[in-house]
Amino acid sequence: MPGPTHRNSSRSRTDTAGGALSRRAFFPNLLGAGALFAAALTIAKSQIAEAQSKVKKEVAKYQDTPKNGQKCADCRFFRPPKECQLVEGDIKPEGWCQFFAKKE
């Protein structure tokens, strides 16, 4: 006579008779996929917001030369070699705009 049988003793925890995930394995996988989706969505939103928040050079009163000793290279919004967090387009390190804020 065969020994005592255990429920699901021949199957792994993640498999059922049809090869699908069990409820115990399905929900953690679902949560993991949801977390990855949320992270990707957050990154995409931040990139869109950054692109939409930049203003045209004319609005910023940007010029390619310093003004009163202030220049983009010394501004907290300048991102070398030629970007600004606030102003769109190529920005020269020697340029200036009305949003100048000295780096601390």
C-alpha cells in the first residue's frame, strides 16, 4: 500500500495542474509588475514635465554674453556643456538670462 499522500506533493508551489501560477505565486508577481510599471510611469512623467517646463530664449531674455558679471556657467540651473534646466536650446556658458541664480 502506498504511503500517505500530501496535497500537491508532486507539483511545485508555483505550478497547478495546467501549468499556471498558483494564487500564492501570482499576487507577488502581480505586485512586482505593478511596481515596475509605476516606476516607468514616474520616470516618463518627470521627463515630460522637464521638457514642458522649459521656456523659449526670448521669454528668458537670454543673451550669449554675460550681464553685470553674471554668466550661465555660474548659475545653478546651468548643465554643462550647454544646457539649462529652465531655458530651451543650446546655452553658452558665457551667456545670461533673467533667471540667473548664483550657485551656492
